Amino acid sequence: MAKDIKTRIETANAEAFRRMVAADPVLVDVAPAGDVIPGLTDKMVLHSGPPVDWQRMSGAQKGAVIGMLLFEGWARSKEEAIKLLEDGAITLEPNHHHQTVGPMAGTITRSMWVFVVENKAFGNRAYCRQVEGRQQFGDSSQEALQDLIRWHDTWAPALRAGLRQMGGLSLKPIIARALQMGDELHNRPHAASSLFANAMAVPMIEAGIPKEALISTLRYLAGHQLFFLGLSMAAAKATADPARGIEYSTVVTAMARNGTEFGIQVSGLEGEWFTALAPPVKGLFLPGYGEQDAGLDIGDSAITETVGWGGFVLGGAPGILSFVGGTPEEALSYSRDMRQITVSTSPEFLIPALGFEGTAVGIDVRKVVQTNIPPIIDTAMAHKNPGHPIIGAGLVRPPLDCFKRALIRFAEKYGLK
């Protein structure tokens, strides 16, 4: 009986891995969230991480939610926004419940334009908002909202026009090339951002975008080294979702944090969250900030590690160490360690520093618990209080309790006790 169960698990995990590596993410649109994200209704704010109510939200996430109410015009002041939230007039739901991911606080409302990525291999779609360094970290000032307004009014529509001109943009070749150029696609998507800007420039010109909007958008792309993070997140979500709901699979399909809790989801336990207290991030702070200011780990961006990017490929992205801390030797060891807790390695995403071996793909909760090696994640840091921009970046590992609870639940569901 035990041998039969093990065979079922291995077969299911092999299928989850197959679906992940077979993914073909293509950017097909940039559109208002309310037009494309399933189930996103009026007076609803989507957020990063597992479910959390207003009272338990972290400071950064509260600040970001307030910012979205001001951005939408649902409130005219922070005080009015807080009153609406305290009265329950605003619905708060996780991005992951809507085929969506968001960086840091992850806040998305109907008027926010989002990337639309379709996995051509399986037909599913995923969505992610823009990446910026203020509102998504909890700053709700008018200055912080200006980037959201420019994205809404100018940059996103220009990208949409260029994208329609070219008929969509395949992201897999950009990701593969960027990994070999020293990116890890989480905190260092610099090469991918440049490759994307290059790919979009001529189509936007051909689309006949008015000169002022065209120049503004090109300048925005040229100066935004982290731009591709939103695309890598949407691509990762589109890659991971087909691996959901495979009976007997112990492969992780999502890792997400809201600044209060860290949560994971597992293929064979579809729809369930396994959570523990979000950990602090260990890293480097921007001038003027220190450990006393930092909130706990936050963001949906760990979806990149879920499919084998981010911290899993630190060994091939030593340039990021100046941002998150650590040594090249440690980075290589992190990448090698991740092979101990995953199903196999990617046949397409190859890392030169690791002898052109593939990235580790398919986190297995059994192996995490057996080896006592949690996944490694590189991430930015938000302030513990509302009203601040990015304060630093570093490395973090999920609590082992998330994986232990998932494994216990797995044993209960599949009669392994």
C-alpha cells in the first residue's frame, strides 16, 4: 500500500513538473483590471498573500489599500478611506483567488491597468499590476499616486497599442536569455527589462502613438530596471496554475505573503492555504532605515521562486548581491540546495555559472520537511508602518510550519496515517 501511494505521488509530481516546464507564457494585452480579471468587482481591492482582513493587515498593506481607494476616487481623504474599510464597505480578497499576482502589498482595483499573460500551452491566463517603489510599499501620498495615474493615462495604453501592433510578445525567450545575462527575474530583472523595451520600441512607433505619449513611455521603460518583474510574476503565475489540482501531487503551486502571514498552496490540496507568521527579511537597508523600521515579509512575488526563478537562480545572478547582501559562494550554494527540494531541473532555463544546468523546478513539500531546507527567496522590504516607500531588500525563507501543516493535511486527505 505504501509503495502504491509513493508511486502515485511521484507520478503526480512528474505531471506537475511537466506542466510547468511545458508552459508558454505570452503577453497578449495590457488592460484595465476590471475588464479582464475574473471576479474583480466594484469596491473590491485585491491584495498579496493569503486572506487577511483590514484589522490584521500589515502597515504597508493598509497604506497601499488606502492609496487604491484614493486612486479610484472612492474616498477623498485617508480618513475617509479608513472609515470605509473599518465599516466593511470595501471587499478585500487575495490576488491568487483571481488568477492574479501583485508585488509587495499587491493592491489591484478595477481601474488599475494590468499585464495579461496567456499560457499558450494550456490556455489559462494570469494577471499582474505594474511595479513601482512607493504606493505598493504603503505610501498613499499624492506624489506616490502619480506613477499610477501616468501608468493609467499614458504608459499602459501606449504599451497596449504597441502590443496589438505586434500581435503579442512571447516571454519565454526573453526569460531564458535574461537568465543567461545575469538576471534572476525577481529583484534583478534588469536584462529582461531592457530586452522588453527593445522589443516594444518599434511596434509602439509603428502603432502611431502620439509623440508626447511615445517619448514618455520609452523614457519610462528605459529608466525602469525593475519593470519586467510584473511580467515575470504574471508569466510565473500562468506557468504554475496548470499544475494545480493534480491528485496526489505534493508540488507547491503558490507561495505568497501579506506582511502578516506567509502562505503556501499545494497541487493535491487545491484551494487550501497553509500559513504561519510571516518572517522578517534579512538584508540591506536604504539610507535612513534600519531593522527597527522593517515590516515582515510581504508580496506575491515569490511566485517566481515557485517556478524556479528568483532566489533559486541566485548563483547565476551575483550582481544582485549588492542589493540583497551575501557572497557569490553563498549564492551558488543556495541554487544547489534548491535541487534537494524540487522535482527536477528545467530543460530550457539554463544557468552558465552552474555549468549550464537547468533551474530547480517543482518544490516538493515532502522534501522540504525531510531535508529541513525551506525555499530561498530574495525580496524587497517594506516599512512596518503605512506611508513609506521601499526601505531595502534581502533574503528570506518561508516558515517550515507551512510545509509541515501541508504535509499533515495531505496525509489526512489521502489516508496516509
